[in-house]
Amino acid sequence: MIELIEMALHPQIELVKFMIALVTLSIAAIEDFKTRYIHDILWIIPLVSGLILNPVEYMLYGDRIFLILFLASMALSLAIALILKISGKFGSGDSLMIISLGFLLPVRPSTPFTICNSGIVYPVFLASILDNMIFIAVFYTFVNLAANIRWYIKHGSLFENLDEPTYKKIALLFLAQRAFKDGFQRLCPIEFEQENGKIKTRLLHFTGEVSYNVRKGMWCVYLAPTLVFMFLGFLTASLFGDFILMIAARIVEVIML
């Protein structure tokens, strides 16, 4: 299991870094939710701040562990950003977001706002931010499930005219939903009509772009605001710790009893 690493950190610098990340991600999350567009310049502030404040913090305390984790965090953020870029499913803004957080917060910030100081996190804090982001995002699948239950209650059927195997229908229950109205929404259509009139879906191969041509009843993927999940991942990891690691630690503890 991940051990807690003790190192000398400057409380004022740590608080400044935490506030920069908090404000930047708050603005980004609000804009992502409202418009789905974040100007890349927003990420320059935490990136440059990290390149200035972390070397200053190292020079003040000379903690080699901190320096190693700073370099590791930068390397990890650059590697993840490259993978996102190569995948083609993410824009340059997503890559810049990951890089800026990796450069700004190499370790969990030590602040007066921390609720659970004993909360377990990875030595490279970015990994715990992403852990919590994924953990929270998984629960969003229940939003799709609720929407599909609502559709079934209102219309009496859900999979009519859908030519898909049972396992894929189960996946659609949690990963997609049927549009409740025509027109522009935060939805990306994933269905197409075959020559025989039956409907098929592209659950794993969709464009990732919102569409103005959504028709009521179409199977769609709701394009959830990623930066809202990132903001919540950062905030919860900072205040409480890494949810996945803490659950794993608890399971190991129970097994070992």
C-alpha cells in the first residue's frame, strides 16, 4: 500500500498553489458546463506558477524527495497529455490542463482546508486527482440509467427497433440515453439506420461533438463536462485523499484481520 511520505513544505507557498488550482479549475468547470469551450490561455497561469513556485520551494528547503516528485509529476503529466493527444478524442485544452496540474501540484498541497490529513494519496498527486475524477465520473452512469427509466415509464418501451445483442443493450442503459426532444443539446448521436430499417449504435466510436440534428428518441451519448469532474477530483483529493486507494486500503485491512 502507498506509504505517507514526510517532506518539508512551505505552508504559504502550498496555500498559494492550492488557491491557484482551485480558482483556475472553478472557472474552467463553470465555462465547460456552460459553453464547452475553455481558452487555452487559462492553463498558462497554473503552469507558469508551478515552474516558479516549486523551484522556489525546493531552494528554500532543499528537500530531494520533493524535487524527485516534482520531476516525476512533470513527466507523468506530459506522458498523459501525449496519450490524450494521440487518442484523438481530446483537444489541446485537455492536454494543457493535465500538464498545468502536474507542473503546479507535484504533491498533495498542505493547506488549512484539508479535512482528512491522514487520507492516502499517491506520492505524485496528479495520479490521485485522476483517480478521484474517474471515481466520481463512474457515478454519472446512473444519470443515464435514470434518464432511460424515465423514458421507459413515459413511453412504455426503450429498445424498440434496436438491433443489438443483450449485452450491448445493458451497456446502453448506463452509457447512453434517448433524447427527450429535438434540437441542440449536450448530446452526440450514436445511432444509425440499417437498410432493413433496424437501428444500430456506435457506442465506442462516436465523434465526441454535440449535434444540432438530434431528434427525439435518438440514442445519444451525453457529453458530460469533463472539467467539472476534474475540479471535483482535485478538490476531494486535496481535502480527503484518494478515494480508490482508501477503499483498497480498507479492503486489505479487513482481509488481513
